[in-house]
Amino acid sequence: MLRPGGLFAACAPNRNSTPELAGVIPDWGAAGTFDGEDAKAIVASVFCAPGDTVETDRWDGPLVTLGSAADAAAFLRVHRLGEEQAARAAATLDLPMTLTMRGCVVYGTKAGTTPRSA
């Protein structure tokens, strides 16, 4: 339980993050359990008492560069590709590759303090 004035923060990628990898990530763009598109509403469903606040800081830009096949394979493993599948997919990429990362950080503040300044 968060005490009054406590701050909760979480980050969530959008479903359309890393469009450069759409062809190699299975189910790219499919909804997950905590996507950037839904994060604010999910957090607001918990921070719903009078005086609670929910804010988001969105990101959308060229934030990650995969410099080698090993970097790409490691990144793809985060997207539930097995080690061999990730290595095969990484070998097909034109590297180095800069990825467009999209998502947000969502903040929930319990009533009892001034809302977080942006």
C-alpha cells in the first residue's frame, strides 16, 4: 500500500514501438497486459480516490541503436524469441540499426501532496 503523498512510477512500451523490427518479432503490435496506450487508464483505475493524480510522460524517438548481431539478438530475446530464433532473426537485420522506441512513463500519486511537476 502506498502512503499518502507516495509516488508510483512505471514505464510501458507502446504496441507500435520498434516498427523496424515488425517483420521479425512474432505478434508485433499485438496488445499486451500493460501497453503504453493503456497504461494511464490502468493506473487511474487504482489511483481513483479523491485527490489522487495520474500523469504520463510519453516518448517517441530514435532511442536505441543495435550495433551488432549480438546486440540485436539480446534485444530480440526480450521479445520472447528463443536464443536460436533471436540469433537467426538478428542475422537478417541491416546493422547498425536505430530503433524508434514509443511508450510512456506513468505516475500515480496518492492524495496528500502536490502533484508531480512535469
